[in-house]
Amino acid sequence: MTRKESIRENNINYSAVMTVVLTIFVMFLQGCATPARLPAVPQGLEDQAQVPGLADVRYRVGFEKDMAAMEKEGIEAYKRELENFKATGHSDQLPPAVFLAVSGGGDAGAFGAGLLCGWTAAGNRPEFKLVTGISTGALIGPFAFLGSSYDSQLKEFYTTISPKDIHEKRGPFAVITDDALASNQPLMKLVEKAVTKDMMDAIAAEYKKGRLFLVATVDLDAHQGIIWNMTKIAASSDPRAVDLFRRILIASASIPGAFPPMMIDVEVGGVKYQEMHVDGGTMAQVFLYPPSLNIKEWERKEKVGTRERKLYIIRNSRLDPEWAQVDRRTLSIIGQAISSLIQTQGIGDLYRIYLTAQKDGIDYNLSYIPASFKVPKKEEFDTEYMRQLFDTGYGMAVKGYPWQKKPPYYQPPTSSDSK
């Protein structure tokens, strides 16, 4: 056999081997079916989808019918609050309504947890008429809503966990064959331990007093933000309520790709479908209520007296740009770009809420992780990092947190600007 013939035969053998390997690999991928699901709600029917046994517990952002239902819920909550206020021997002049909006931020939620506990220690933490949460803010939400009696659980949640308490890594082919790189079963166990029947009953009792707790997720099929009335779910007598409550908290914290989406069973006209819900942070980092709702107009229409309102925002993030040398690699570049996008989106949310507060006469107060916090983080959900971040929020609140009255970099117009 000549040298050329030998090379040609080797090339043929190599090609044959590679063909067999690729064929086996393709067959392997075909054999590893992706997780099954029921069909998504057909386009155009999204606003008709209801959770079986738990109708009218959520609002699709931007849908006129849903926004009207949300406004109606606000009016009914006001009436329940006023009725409860009078029943306890007070006049018909309600005290200031205090709102709390807690942002996403992953393990940086330790800052918000510390701030709330430190606020309790300072002795001037108010009871919140409305609490809203996204992502880690959704996980903080039930504790913040129920008040200082849940501070010890909130502290434990954000100072004793480690990565193994949040997720389990999947195999190398998960990016192709599964719905996420990691399983969130450990986090689900944490939420199941925290969200008990007693907690649900306590939240339901506050709902009857006119208080509200809202959480945002994103319906990925419909590409729509969903605001869930968690207090109304807790007040439901349906035995599926506690499971739905937990699943929504997990969904709001399910970063697409990193953690599995949460599948929510719904029905339209008796036909069963499934919605795929993911982290509310894919739409917004923090929210109060849709800007289309007009509190002043509602007060005029319902002929109720003007009420003092205050808003406190906990942004579980720094607002100053965080410098980092980026490796010249695809994943490193993508990761840094996404981080920049989230940072910019978060600041934009603070401006949007500020304009809503100005429109509705709400006193605006903003907190965030100070630029002076320089503790390095070894990994996501690094226990020591979270403890020090908790201590930072706690220490600032105990001393009297220096709430900011406007978004970062905002300069109010001067008298000459209006001319």
C-alpha cells in the first residue's frame, strides 16, 4: 500500500468513526426528550385563562379588563380597611397609607432583609398597606407584609443558606435536553418550610383588613407581565391555594435558563392549558402598580377624602456602576452585557415609579446597597457575603436609614426650565 493510499484509508476510517459518533449523539439527544407540558393558552385567549378554583386572583398588565379589576380590588380593599378601622373605635379618617416595593437582586436580597429587621430595631417600622415583590423581593414579601414577628425567619432565610439550599446543578447536556441548567428543588423545600398554613391564615386575616400583597411574574408564552394578588389567594378556601402561593413565589425568582420555569395549570372554557411563568425581573426589577391606575381620579370619583401616602422602595442592588475587566470570551461578554442591561432597567424602573408617585401625590423614599459595600463574593449565595450584606442593611436602618427622595442622577426642573 502506498503512502497516499494509507492516508486515504485512514481519512475514510476517521470519517466513518465520526459519522457513527455523531449518529449516536443525535440519537441520544432525540432519546432525551425535553420536559413535557400541556399546550400554551392560544393567542387571543390569554385574558380568559383562569386558575381552576382560584378565579380573579391576578391581573395581566396592560389589559384594560384586568386593570379595571385591579382598580376595583383597590376600592374594595379601601372599604374593608375603613370598615375595620371604624370597628376598632376610630373615626372615619384613615391614617397614612404606607407602601413597600421590594426589588429583585438574588442573594443581594440579604440587604433588604437586614434593612427590614434593622427598621424594626429602630422602633419606627410602619405597617404596610401594600407590599409588592419581584424575584428575591417576592420571597421577602410575605415576611415584610406580616411584620416584625416574622423577622427571625426572614433573617434565617437570608443569612444561613448556601448554594446547595437554592439549586442542584444538572448534567452537561441540560442546556439542550432540559428546561434549565439547575434544579430549584432545594429552594422549593425552603419555600415549603416558610409558607405554612399558619402563614397563609395570617396573610388572609390581613386581607380582610384591607391590606394587599402583590407579586409579579412573567407569562413567557404570552410575553406578558402578571400581577398576582397573593392576599386574595391566601384568603381563598380552595385547598390548592397554598400550592399556588408557593409556586408563584418560586416562579417570580426563576431566572430563565438558570432555573426551571414554573408551570401554572389554567383553563379556558373548560379546556386545560399550561402557562410558563418565569422571573418577574424579565419585565421589571421593582414595581408599585401600573401607571395607568390613577389614585387621585379614584378619590374624586369615589368621593373619599385625600389621604396621605408614603412609598418605601428597597432596591437590592447598588446603583453605581460596578467596574469589572471582561475576558475576551463569548460567555463573559454576554454575562457582563446582561448585567449592564439589568442595572439600567432597574434605574429606569425607579424613574417610572417616581413619576407615578409624583402623579398620585405619594411621598417617595428609596434605599439601595451603598457604594461603600466592597465585600467580595466567592459564588452566588455565598453565606458569608450575605451575612455581611444583611449586617450592612441592618446597621444603616438602626441608625435611621437615609432614604433618598428621588431616583439616582435626577435633577428636578428649575423655574427657568418651565419658561
